Amino acid sequence: MSHPFEEQLTDIRETLLLMSSLTDRNLSLAVRALVNRNNGDADVVVTEDSEIDELEIEVDEKVITYMATHGPIARDSRLMLAASKISGNLERIADQATTIARRAKALNSEPPLAPLIEIPQMAVLAQRMLHDAITAFVEGTYEMARDIIPRDREVDELNRRVAHELMALMMQSPENVTRAVNLMTVAKAIERAADHAQNIAEEVYYLYRGLDIRHDHGTES
Amino acid sequence: MEQKTQTGFKSGVPFAESAGAARPGAHPTAIEVADLDFFYGSRQALHGINMTMPAGKVTAFIGPSGCGKSTLLRCFNRMNDLVPSAWIGSGSIRIHGIDINGPNIDPIELRKKVGMVFQKSNPFPKSIYENVVYGLKIQGRANRAVLDEVVERSLRQAALWDEVKDRLHNSALALSGGQQQRLCIARAIAVEPEVLLMDEPCSALDPIATSKVEELIFELKKRYTIVIVTHNMQQAGRCSDYTGFFFMGRLIELDRTEKIFTNPAERQTEDYITGRFG
């Protein structure tokens, strides 16, 4: 028989998992809206963002209640901190998904500017980072969380290349500017989503390893 | 503040003479336990305990009932001498470098230097004033001016002076539970110990009285080395600099309290402090 407090900790974890699956889905739909020029997917992302916002508040309420009533220690106290931060990062990823969805709708109303360059590839990398960070959280594997962190650099590099190519398109013709700016915004949103996935991975590492590796702090040799 | 006179645990022998070069300040370790095996009759209560407790710090002992933490605490002022079946199988305990179980050590002198506060407050059925000066009178110190000074200083250090200064000659038994416990702390520090042992000092107190005793511990560690046994994890976290976790007579882990309560090295420690066993 598990302690009642274990049920409350499980409830916090499950709320986070629900939030992460909705966030993962919204990010996928937003990218699909762009790639497939499908406004219906974009509308779902924008409409359902509020559900993720509410879950963020719900996680924080459960965390503060548990802290006030149970005085968590050691791995439980780390879970409190990590849960609150992970939910904050998930909510930010969902916000980036709505940005992508809105820009996708704007882009879908005009003829395609050019092939989407490396934006879909960026999106795949960011989604995998998020997926792996959540898998590491569920499975309690800090090694997996640690291995996610360097992958953010790859997304950053792709974003720089995308921005460079879009700048070139803008310089070719003023007619390209609006669409290029929208695509640049999409690429930046994906890059930010990857940053948040990295933050989640760092929180998962802290949760299971007890070491803070943010900003290269306390990195194990 | 009155200068503390350092005396050893042998009757009438100055501390420096009995301890050699070991003096508080020059010796950052207050208590050193080495390979200690302790028995009640044939039952071994402590197994190979090795640990050091730094001077001027609070060390908390935690662990489930019967794990040996109070037994070890009572070893530090040889309170276990009063238990007929108790005996030390092997190992040593040094306080400020002195082997407290050495052949020339006087347990009475030791207890003057290693004071103790118990779970249940135990004021004598005398006045507040008489409770505080009791130890000094036993030592033969009867100068009224000196005793008055000690009473005020001890009660101030115990954060009780303002509450009782106008009724020093009233019965100590009329005080509240929290006040009685702080009176017992005042009584313990009146004889100027070097080490203060506390065996679950707040377990019978309400949260307000507990908070006062915890504030007091924070103040007292500036002057004394404190070892506290507690079942209250939050209290150990709040009050101590170092925490030792005991289980079945063994010291499982000793580390900075911050480390023990955020990321202990041993799974047993984490399971205990998070309430998953014990």
C-alpha cells in the first residue's frame, strides 16, 4: 500500500504528463499547419492553448499545496521545484506553438515563398528534444536528459542558416519581405521551443541527479 | 561577556593541563568518535561508529526509534554509566581531544562541561532562580552577586529573562512547558558547558514554544557545540549545520544538513527523511 503522499506526488506527475502531451501535440500541429498549409490545424493550436495555460496554474497550485502541507525533503523537494519549472517551460513551448500557428495561417493565405528551407528539420529536432526530455522525466533517466542539452546547438545553427537564407530572399525582392519575416518568426519560435526543451532536460537532470547543470554550472567531468 | 575558564574533566585539573595542546578554537573538532561499539548487556546498540562533530556547530542525529542516536548522545556525557547493563565494547570518544572514558576522568566534571537537555522539561520544584543556580551551588559557588549575574546571563541566553525577570523567586513549576524547557536550557548553560546535548528538546512543545527553542539553538551555537537528537525532520533541517542518519545502531550517513536534506548520498537516508520507511 502506498502512502497518501505518494498519490499526491503521482497526481502532480500525471498533470505534468498531460500538459506535456498537449504541448507536444500543439507543437506538432503548428508545424503541420505550416508544412501542409492546413489552417484547421493552426486553429486547434490557438484554441487549445488556454487548456495548457490552465494546466500550468494547476501544477503550481498542486506544488504549493504539497509544499505547505507536507514539507517535502530531498528528491520530493527537487520534484516540487522541477515540476513548477517544467510546467512553466511547457507553457512557453505551447505559446511558441501558437506563434507558429498564427504565422502559418498568414503564410497559407499567400503563395509559397520558396521551399521551407530547413525549418521542418529544425521542427523535428525541437520536437525530439521535447519528447526525449519528457521520456527522461517519465523514466527517471538523468543520462538521457543530459544528452539532450548539446542538441540545442544544432537547432541554433539551423536557425542562423534559415535567417541568412531568408535575408537573401528579402534582398532579392520587396515582395518577399512579409513572407520571409513570417518564416523568420516561425524559425525563431522553433529555436525558442528547443531552448525550453533544453531547460526541461536540465530540470529533469537536477531532479534525478541532484546536480544543477544550468549554464554549464556543476557539469560532471 | 565573562571569560570562560577552561577546565578539564578531572577534578581540579585545568583544561590545558589535561588536554595538552587541545584547546577549543585551536581544535576545530569538538567531539570525535572512533570505532565505537556499545552494548546493553549482550545486545549491541552501536556498531563501529566513526564521526566527528565540529566545535561551535549544531549536529543533528536523526533516525527511527531504537536506532541508537540517543544512546550515542548519552555516551558523550557518560549518562550511560548510570545504566547497569551498559558497556563500551571498543572504541573511543574524545571531546576537545580528551578521551572521556579514560581512567582519570571524573564523570561529574565531564557533565559540567557537557550539559544535557532532555525530552521532557524537568525543572526542580524550586524557584526559577534556584533552578538556574543549582549547579553552581553544588560547585560551592555561593557569592550572591556572582549568582545574580549568572542567573541574568543564563536566562538572557535562554531567551527567558524578559518573561521571568519580575518573578525569579516564583516556582519554576508555574511556568509553561516551553518556558520550563528554556529554563532547563538556562540551568544547563549556567555552569558554562562546552558542549550542549539535546535529546528531543521540543517533542513536548507547541509550535510557538518550539520556534523559541529553535531560535535559542541558533543563538547558543555561537557559544557552544550542540548535538541534538530529533524526530522532527524539519527541525533538523532548520536548526543544524550537520546531520547524521542512524539506522539499527549504525551511522549510515553524516554530511552537511543542506546536502542531507536536498540530495543525500545513501538511498536509506533519502527513504527515511522523505517518509518512505521508518
